[in-house]
Amino acid sequence: MSGSVPFARFVAVGVLLLAVLFGWTIPGCRFLNARRTTYSSFEAEQLSRENAQNPLQVRGDLDPYQVWETTVDVVRLYFDRIIDEYPCQRSGETITEGLLRTKPQTGSTCFEPWRRDSVNASERHYATVQSIRRTAKIRVRHANGHYIIHVRVDKELEDLAQPSYAQLPSATFRLDTQIPETTDPIAVQDYNEGWLPQGRDYALEQSILNQLQVRLDALSHAQL
């Protein structure tokens, strides 16, 4: 009987720790969401609380190099790796179109406050319990005397046959008798294999657009 007392205490301590962890998760994510706009060098009050236009129009007399570098800096606030980058450049009287695409990135959870791609509490909660990833595609073109910046962020959910680390019970019989095909281990895996599209992440798009608007407006006023 005495041996069950330490075990009961161990279980009670474990339940208490889980309760504390769960209790911190919800207010913690909300706190991080409230302070998310202060991650950049701009203060929170400088960011617009209204929806920015997508595509975003910017003054066309700005230097294309500065516009592009500002765009790259903002994207790097949210994504770690860029796999395709074709900067907009001036060629005589023409400004070429710029294109940027990021590598798919796993969504930030409640336990990663230093990451910014989950822009609100609900997104952080969702990324904590599900495997999601995001990919950004930015297009910058010059037309009608303005720079036009298109921002698109796509979100995907991992497609698993069963929950991770789940094991089938011993009484379960497999009905499929198909021999699995062998694959070349050296072959490059498709980025989209095993992921289900979940539509666009409009909240993250707005966050990127707001950052771009503030920084490019500051750049415009500095040149006046």
C-alpha cells in the first residue's frame, strides 16, 4: 500500500503540470498576438488597423532596388528561406517585374514566440495541434506610374494516414495485400506530396502588406 503513495503523488504532479501548461497556452498565445505588431522596427501605432489593398500600390518614382530590398526585408520577418528571387530592375525606361517565392515553412506554435508567421492566437493554437505550413509568393511590377505589389500566402495541412506515433491494436487485421513499391531514396521529394491545400492565409497577407505600406511610405517621405 505504501508503494502506491509515491506513484499517486507522481500522477498528481503530472496532472498539475499539464493543467498549468494548458492554462498558460491560451492567455500566452493571446498575449503574443497582442504584441505581434511590435516585432518589427516600427511601433504598433504606425501599422494600419484597416485592411490594406492587395495588390498594394506604391509611388512609382522610387528606386526599384530600394523597393525590392524593402520587400525582401519584410518577407524575411515571417519566412526563413527564399527559394526563388528575381528582383525588379531598371532597364532603360522600363522596370522589369520582380518575383519572390519562399520555401514551404512549418507554422509557428504557441511555444515559438520568436516566430511571426502565425499572426494571431487562433493560428498559433491551430499550428500547435496540427502540422501546417505556409508558402508566400510576392510579385512586384511597375505600371501606370506605380509599383503594384501582389502578396499571396497559401496554407497547407499535412495529410497523414493516421496520427503520428499511433499504433494499430494487435487484433486489427490488414485487408490490403498489395506489395509496396520501392522508391529511389536519392530522388527529390515533391514539395506538395502529402499536403492538403487549405486556402490562402489572409491574416498573414495583411500583416505583410501593412509592413510594406509603412516602410515604403517612410521611404517615400525620406525622399521628399
